[in-house]
Amino acid sequence: MNKKIMTILLVLCVLFAEAQSGKPKLRFAFMTDIHLNYKNKGNCFEGFQKALKKVEKSNVEFILLGGDLVDVDKLNKNYNRADSLYTAFKAELNKSSLSIYPAIGNHDRFFDEEKGYTKGDELFNKHFKQSYYTFEKKNVRFFVLNSVQTGDKEGYYYNKEQINWLNDNLKTISPETPIIVVTHVPIYSLYYPVVEGRYVFLDVVNNYKELLEAFKGYNLKLVLQGHQHLYEEIYSQDVQYITAGAISAAWWYGPFYGTKEGFLTVDVDSANKIKWEYIDYGWKHTIEP
């Protein structure tokens, strides 16, 4: 029996054992909208530490971060202060033994009053190397995207360079490979009907159709979203879209329209079926001043 056949048999045995035990082949956490701020409003550092400890006890293999990690967009010309906030955030991440995969959010972009945004991800890239990338875990392919690029009009975009990169990477994987996408700004959301009682095309990615077109013919299973601080589940055309609340809820001052401070755990079983749970990590928020 050659090594290739032995490897296949070993994989099948592992998958069969997992199926029999009921244990998922893959389990991870999705934490989004942390909003650590320079002045520690809402006692945010303590809250984030508590959330990380809860995640550590959830038997996950790694953590995905959905953007708005640090509030540097309004620090204006104070680059050193913005840079130090990123450094403090990474110091908190380093307390975890888990691998962590971050996405960029709109508040993670450093804004200069004179220069504005250039690409907006330079400071993020200094600390995390890249603002969009792909990786694979147990035959599940992950695409972590930059949804806060700017276009010709107002709003958020995946720019042409990123779309081309995505298309090139998709060509390298099997159409059967299950895919999970992380995007800070949602593709679909009912935020405005819930919060303001109106339907408007705001705070979703402007060229979301172009993104979804890239995934046609591939096995896109799940899109994990942030930005809105509301917990939402939207199922459309065989794809599950989940906006996973926020670690900071109403930016550390309590629940946001009924969504408490929390994070998502996601299980993928041997048949690539996905289950998830939104977990309130028990933050005792302060009263907003």
C-alpha cells in the first residue's frame, strides 16, 4: 500500500471518528467591533480581557477578528498615539495562546486632517502585515477581506486590486472546498430598518454584487460580518450571513438595541455543515458619563 492511499485512509478514519463522537472537525471564535480606545472609555481594556478569557474556555482552535479593533480614525494627526493604541491592542492579543486572524474595520484606519486617508490600511499593515489574505484550516478555506477601501463614490468598497487577487486565489482551490469569508462592513444587513425604521442603501459594501459574482461556481458557505453591533442571521441563496454583534456592544456602555456584548463560536462538522452560537461573555458595563 503506497503512502498516498495510507494518508487518505487515515484522513477518512479521523473524519469517521469525529462524526461518531459528534465532535466538530473545526471550531473557532469570531470576535468583532472591539473598539479599544486611547482613554479607556467604558473600561474597554478590562472588557476585552474578559472576552478573551471566555473565548479561551470555549475550546476553539483560533480566533477571527471582524474589524473595528481600535479607534484610531479620529486621532487625527496624532500618529504616535494611534500607533501606541495598536501596540497596546497587540499586547492584549499576545496574552492569548490562540492563533488570531484580524480583519480591518473603518475605525482601524488612521485619518490625517491634512492628508486624509491614503489607502487607510498602512498603520494596520504595520502591525498585522496585510489587510486582506487567505488561509486554510482542515480543508476549509478562509478569505479575510478589506471592506473599507474607498471608491469613486462615497461608501465602502473592495477595490479592483483586491477583487483581482480574490479571483486569482479562487482559481487555485477546488470548487467543492467550503469557503468562509470575513468582512467588516456587511454584504447584507437590516440595521436601518431595525434602528431607524427605514430601508436605505447605507453601511453595506457598495460593490457587494461584484464580490458575490467572484464566488459563483465555488462553495461559499458562510459570511461573517461586523460593523453594525447588531446580531443578525440572513440566509440567502445557500449562503449564511451572520453579523456577530460586538464585543463592545454600545461601545462598552451596555447592550445595543437588544444585542449584548458577545462573540460567536462556529463549528464545522465532517460533512462541512456549520453551526454557531452567540455568546454573551458576561460584561458588567459601566454607566455612560
